[in-house]
Amino acid sequence: MAGFFGLFNYEKEGPGVRKDAPKKKTVAVFFEAFFGNFWRLVPINLFYLLLSLPILTGGLASAGITRVTRSLARRKHSFGISDFLDTVRKNWKQALGLGILRLLSFAVLGFSFWFYAFRTEGMLGTLGAGVSLFLLFVFSVMDFYAFTLLITFRFTVKQILGNSFRFVFLNLWRNLLCAVVLLLTGALFVVIPFLYPHPLVIFFAAVLYACVFPGFRYMLVQFGTFPSIKKFIIDPYYKEHPGEDTELRRDLGLETEEPDDGAADEDDPDAPVFKD
């Protein structure tokens, strides 16, 4: 069995957590997960960038790295490149479509911001630049959720975009925090070579970005978005199907009750909202 909605696989063993272990803060857990898997993420980062080079295949790369970082963020084992490629194979149509939509959206909004900010004067320019910047933020945050929803649930592209848009506002403060951290972190790879334009500094910054930033970005997004996805999608599902996937609920740190006889039906036709 591949595991409930793809987050877990019974055939993959993770490190586990003691029941009596003290609960750590999210920031500490994030850095523990990131640095604990640092060298596992390096080849994933490089493969992600390689697959992103044709530009139009950026959605495939995003789906693959989302699958790996989702497992690592949930403290589950990942087979790395194997999981990456398997996810791309299973979801390539939707991933490709979302990637192209993302590319077109950012291209149009980026041009709009440039046009209104630098080519249009007066109130119209200020208003247009402000609206363009706001929409860039909205679409950027939607991208935080889109590929996790894609590989996790049996949603159409329309449902993925609709839910991603809702999560922009349902999880606003975490989204803002993620966006600020990623913006500041990404800026370091530009600012430092700009201030110290030595070939070695530029080379080191480029290598560091390639080996570190993609995994950092997608791992951070997993920690920032999962609480909201759990609250608004996973928890309601469990509420309607209280006897299903008890072990997986424990793995997610959710309260569970032993199901009554016949409380859960594995052949329930309402269950396939989640992907294997």
C-alpha cells in the first residue's frame, strides 16, 4: 500500500519519534529536518535545476522536489531521485500545465509591474504598480500550495488553483513569513556577488545557490503550509471518515480513536479524494 494520500508509505521506514518526547517548536524542527537531510537534498537540488532549465518543464521539477521535501518534512524516508521521477511520471500532465500557467502569470505580472512602475507616470502608474505587486504576491503564495495539492489530492487543475487562492488568505501570516524569509535569503545570493564582484565570489554564490536554495525553499514551504492544509482539508476528511487510516493519523500527530466494527470501509467510494 502506498500510504494515505501519498504522505506516507508503509514500505518506507522513518526515524520515528518517541511518544514521551518533548514537543519542539516549528523553527527548531524545520532546521533539524533541513540540516539533517542537507546532503540528501544536494543532488535533488541539482536535478531540480537541471529539469527546470528548459523553462517549460519547471512544473515537472516543482512537483518532483515537492514530493521529496514533503516526505522529509514529515520525518519520513525518501528515495530521493527515485521518488522525484516517480512523482513526475504520475503527475506530468497537471504539473506541466501548472508550470506553464505559472510562467505565463509571472511573465504578464512582471511586465505589468515594470510598465506601470517605470513607464507610466502619475496616479495611474502608482496604482497599477501596486496592483501588479499585490497580484505577484498572491500568485507567488498560490505557488506555495499548488504542487503540494497536486501530488497529494485527486484535484483538477481548477480545484488546485481555487484552493491555492483560498489558502493565500486562510494562512496569511505564515505565508507572509515564508515570503519574507525566502525573499531575504534569495537576495543574499544576488547582493553579495553584487557588492563583491570577484569571480570566485560569484562562482561560490552560484554553487551555493544551486546546492542549497531549492531544497531550503521547498522544505520551508512545507512547514509553512502544512498546518493550513491539515486544518482545512485533512482534518475535515478524517472527521467524515473517523475510522480510517488510524496509524497514518498517529504519524501526523493527530488524536485518534479506535474505530468501531464496521466504522470504516476501505471500499468507501468517497475516499479517492487522496492520491496514492
